Amino acid sequence: MTHPGPGVMPGLEPSTAGGGPAISAAPSPEAAGVPGLDAADVPSLDGAGVPAPGRPGGASGPAGPVAEPVGAALQPQLDAFLAAAEDELIAFRRDLHMHPELGYNEYRTTKLLAERLMAAGLEPRVLPRGTGLFCDIGPADGTTIALRADIDALPLHDEKEGVPYRSTVPGVAHACGHDVHTVMVLGAGLFLAQQAAAGLLPGRVRLLFQPAEETPGGALDVMAAGGIAGVDRAFALHCDPRIEVGQLGLRTGPITAACDKVFVKVTGPGGHTARPHLTADLVYALAKIVTELPAALSRRVDPRSSLSLVWGRVSAGSVANAIPDDGIAEGTVRCLDDEAWHRAPDMMKSLLQSVASAYDVEASLDYVRGVPPTVNEAASVQMFRDAAVQVIGEDGVVPTPQSLGGEDFGWYLESVPGALARLGVRTPGSPGEYDLHRGDFDVDERCIAVGVRVLTGTALTALWEAGRPGDEDRIESETLG
């Protein structure tokens, strides 16, 4: 049973027409293209950070919490907004899906987003590299909540058949749902801009359209440009084809893992396999490194951190009767605990030297950082949950498991509290199993309206909660999973 947390925005109750939003039918396949994207040139950041606060998007509303009637009016306002905007959002998604761009090449995507936001009276700021942007909505003083979307695609061939929005770029596809993430944050931003223009937004919402999540590195570019400066909390949704459309998967604590790459090179004098005692048996030493390092590493940290080293490539020698003079091993380190993740490189280097010295070989480690674990803050998960219960219904909130996949939203959560949730995109009752990073990946487009509702409700709930003193002790640190 979902309990009513302290973050519920007054009046965020379901409309009298039903317990949650109706999942409407998707528009016809002919609904393609994005109308009204003919704004002027887009201002760009110079790398110095966030521009001085001003009057964002024409907003002139109060900085403090809004009056209760605003919350009470949210459901019908959202209904009306989506009735008018859902077709455009789906068309926008299909346009992005047809024209996917890899990390740091998202120039067209960035331009379309900037033009659409400016058409709504907002002032987007393009990142210094020219791809990705962020945009503030609402009064400059008070709490700032960030909503993040990743905009890059994957180097995969689009294998879908019979859809008019199949990728037109050979070998590139939105096979992870980033086009959906982008449109959901855009839709939430357009609705919140209407609220801000009417003076009804009780704080600031920052839209983060991040490049190069798959590379990764885009999150660090956003941060370097000042994208989370002044942000109090950050939220994001990620498509999940294992969850049905209309549902939201939540989990407190680690939800995705750190993912780093390791490259080990072992060198020795080499020699004849008939006389291993006169040289260093490099292949044997390499085998010991490959087998002993994962076991030793797992014994140096709390088992609950789920720190694991798994090799993907091992290579040494070229003939059967010669001991080679070098060999390599490559693999990945994954971890669910932030502290263990920070300690992992030094621990691995120490263990590697210990094993290598026992067999009289030299070993070097190249440890390449990927992304930290994404660790959801309990209070932020509660805000997600409170808002979702109100806008999609209590049955729409489901637990979700941890994943050892990487997600660079974790970089933001190292600096500010927040949460990542999984949005159901699977058509109810559909046959077969679908997963991310597959050429046939697709979504039930009714998920876009659900995501807009959840992001909007969560942002407003978080802003409202920031203005309610004395409720901190009511936040529960439960694990939703």
C-alpha cells in the first residue's frame, strides 16, 4: 500500500473522471515532422557557466510556494495541455527517431530543441561543444529542480519493420529510448513554461538536454558548463521495455552500477617452454592474474557493494612452444557502492602488483573511469512516488530491480540529491521480450504522455516540498525493490 508522503503537492489528486490518466491511442503514422520550428539563432554558453539570472521565459510569478488552488487545478490543466500537445510530441519523437545522432554529433537534435523552447518564450543555452543545452523556467530565487534527458543515439542498425519512423541513418538508431526521454522532458518543460508565464510556478525548473550519455561523458560537460549550479534536486526517467506502459518503476539506493574499463599488460623476458625455470612463465602468471584478481578484489570490499571484475579479452603468445614476452587482459569493473567505486583503482593496482611479483613478471594497469553508480536518494524517490500516485494512480507505481548497467546520471547524483526512475514503455499484453540496445527496440508511444505527467508532477511536488518546513522526519528510507 502506498503511503502518502510529505511531498504531495496540495490538490494533486486524480481527477473525478478516473484514478489516473487515460492511455490514449497513438496518432496516425502520418503524423510526422515538427511544426513551428523557425526561431532565430540560439545563444550559446562560452564555458563560463550559467548566465546571470533574469526573467526566464517571461515568468513573473512568486518565488515562494503557490496557493492551494494551483495544485487543485493541475490535473485538468495537464489533461488540456496533453490533449493539445500529445500529437506534436509524438511527431517530434518520430522525427528524432528517423534522424538519430551519435554522442557529440547531436547538432540537429539540439537545434530542434532550442527552436521549440524559444518558440515557447524560453531562453535555452547551448553547451560549449555545440551539442546539448539547458534551459531555465520560472523565478530565479528559491528552489531549483532539474529534469534531465539524454539526446544521443547508438551505433546500431535499426531493424524495425513496418514503421514510418525507422532510422534513415545507416548504422545509427535510438535503441535505448533517448528520443523518448528527450520528448518527455520537452513536454514537461512546455507545460511548466505555461505555469511560469501565469506566475504559478513556486520555484525554478531547469531542463537538461544532455549529449553523449552512451559515450559517456556528456554529464560532465553539462556540469562543467554550470548546468547543475544552484540545482537542489535532479530527476530523470529511463525507458524500460520490461515494464508496461502506464507504470513507473522505483527503487531507493543504487539503481544502476558504476562501469569502468581495465587494461592489464604483463611483460617478461620470454623463452622456451622446455625451460620455464630459466625465465618467467608469463602465460601462467597472466592466468593467475586473471583468476585471482576478481576473487581478491571482492574480498577487499563490503559484499553489498557488488563490486565485480569480469574479463572480456585475454591474449598472449602466438605459438605453442614459446613463452611470450607480453600478454594482455581487458575487462570491466562494475559496482553499486560509491565508496567502493572510488577505492577500486588503488585496490586493483595493489593486488595486481602483489600477484605479478610472485611470478617475477612486470604488470601495468590502465584503469579507465566510466560512470559512477546511480544512487537514488530516499526523499527524492518519495517525491517521485507521491507525484506518480497522484498522476497515474497507485497501481502504476511498481518496484524495480537494481541493474549492473551504467548510466551517467550518476555523475549528477554525486553532486546533488535526486533519483532515476524507470518508465514502462511496453504495450500491455504484447508477446515477446524486448530489451534496450537492440536494433528492434521500440516503445508504445502512449508512454510519452505518462512521462510528461510524472515529470511535471514530480517537479512541482519537489518545488512545493521545498517550501514546507518541518517534514523531513516523515521521509522514509525504504527500499522499493
